[in-house]
Amino acid sequence: MATIPLRLPGHAYEVLIGPGVRTSLAGTVRRLGAARAVVVSARPAEWVPDTGVETLLLPARDGEDDKTLATVQALCGEFVRFGLTRSDVVVSCGGGTTTDVVGLAAALYHRGVPVVHLPTSLLAQVDAAVGGKTAVNLPQGKNLVGTYWQPSAVLCDTDYLATLPPRELRNGYGEIARCHFIGAPDLRGLPLAEQITASVRLKARVVQADERDTGLRHILNYGHTLGHALEKATGYGLRHGEAVAIGTVFAGRLAGALGRIGAARVAEHLDVVRSYGLPTAVPAETGTQALIALMRHDKKASGGLAFALDGPRGAELVGDVPQEVVARVLDAMPRAPLAALVDPVTAGAAPC
Ligand code: GLY
């Protein structure tokens, strides 16, 4: 088992990673001094360990469709009916969309109650559940409403991952692949638990340095500017990690076009993404101008187009990237039908 501490001003917590770590939930709840718990779970009841205190179990559904303000309102309504107070705790159990929406409900209810995350997907374990970002989507775009609300503990039980369908595992690999370009060692071929631990260790380091996304934390969004646009443009037909994978290949090409990295490093982006069996081509159904319009809505874009890009000083946020360069690089990306990109057999083999 690995324990990764995250120390922030006025708040510290641990991320536990390993088989069976969910059974430490009762001890975690006891340490928090919580009298009662609301567990919001997108997984069967038997996946949720005992909290050791009086508990209300609320079913939830993973997926972008339920990542809305309406879900936050419904959850908070249930908290009121249960009589949840700031001396209690909220527990999320599910994938990244569930940890995001439950984290936001915990942040807003009574101006903040403690939350413990039990991420069950690879994507949530390596990224979404760690670092305190919470958000819901609006019809206009993804993650447009949210706040920072650090959890009191994150229990990444790797036993949960054994049940994941191949496409869901691949979804998590998209976030692991982008770690290669933002400061992680080469993780390819390592046992999965080691890849999760290294990804979380990197994220903890970045979040400790820049909790509120004013500088360094932007690098965690490597591949995400195009990724978010692709998710939206495909009606979430691409999963987040798949879209980030394509966005990572694009980020390499864009950094190359801007003269920030050489051809070998551009090619490394493709190699790494492909080695995880992830898609590398842009869906043929999406147009360059539509994607650029969506990228202008990105939270990092204050006017111009902004991307986390590799370069001589490592990855950093680059603002005001000329639209014609973005368009040229996007136009030059290989295209493939969405159906082929999301098929685990053909995804990593998309033409380049
Ligand atoms: N997922 C990016 C971040 O947590 O900052």
C-alpha cells in the first residue's frame, strides 16, 4: 500500500493506494470525529465499506449527464432531509463524475462539510478525486461551474479496478499518459498500482505548489484544451481520457509547430499515447472551426487560445496561441470515424 500526503495551508490529508484500502473508511470517519455519514454511491451497496456511524446511502449514476447543478440540488435536499451537519461527513463512491458532483455538493452544503472520496475508476484514482477540484457541466460546456474543496481523505482501492471494462480502464490511461509530459518518469510497462502512485505523487506535488490553479497547476490540464472540446463536440461520445489522449498528441504537434520542442519529442507524444492503446486521431465528425470555438470557452483561455504545452522549461501554460497555427495543426491531425476511435481494438491503431 502507498500513502501520499497532501499538505495545504490549513488542510492536510492522505491518499491511500492499494488493494483493500476502502476498509479503512470507518477509521477515517472516526478520526474525523464525524457523527453521521451520507454515502453517495454509483456502485452497488456491497462496494461501500462500513462507515462505523449512522449512514444514509444515496444511489448515484456515473456519467456526464448527471454532472449538473440539478444533481447538486437534489443531493443537498437529501442532506437536509437526513439532517446532515458540519460535524458529519459525506462519502463519494464512484467514478470521476461522481467524485466531482458529490465534492461540489459537499463544498456548497452549509458552506462546506467534510468529504471522503472512494474513487472506483482508474481515471478518478489518478486524477479526479485528488486535489480538490469539484465541478458540474452546463449545456455550454464541461466543468464550467465548480469550486475548490479538498477532501479529508482519498481511498484508492485498486481492487475496484479489477471489475472495470477495458474501455473504462483505457479512459484512466489517458490521464496517466499525459503525466509523461508534465514531470512523471516513464511509467509505461510498470504495474498499474505503481503507475497510479506515481501519477498521484506528481499531482500532489503540483497541487501543493498551486492549489488554486494560478500557474503550475495548469500543467495538469495537458491535452485537456482540445480534450474538453472533443468531448463536447462528440456529445461525450469520447470519454474524458480518450479525448485527453487525442489532445495530448495534438499538444505535442502544436508545441512542435511553435518551435518549442523538436520532432523527436513530438513523435514521443504519439508513441506514449499509442502505447496505452488510446486513440490518436481527431474524430472525422468534428470540424476544426467548431473545435476552435469550443476551445475559446476553456477556463484557461482569457481572450485568446491557451494550451499547456511542452517546451524548453518543461510543460507550462502558453496563452494567445495564434488561431491560424491552431487551425493548421488541427487540420493536419489524422482523422478517423468516432466509432473506430472508441473501439478498443482499432483505437491505438488510428492512422497518423
Ligand atoms: N484535473 C486537473 C486538476 O486537478 O487540476
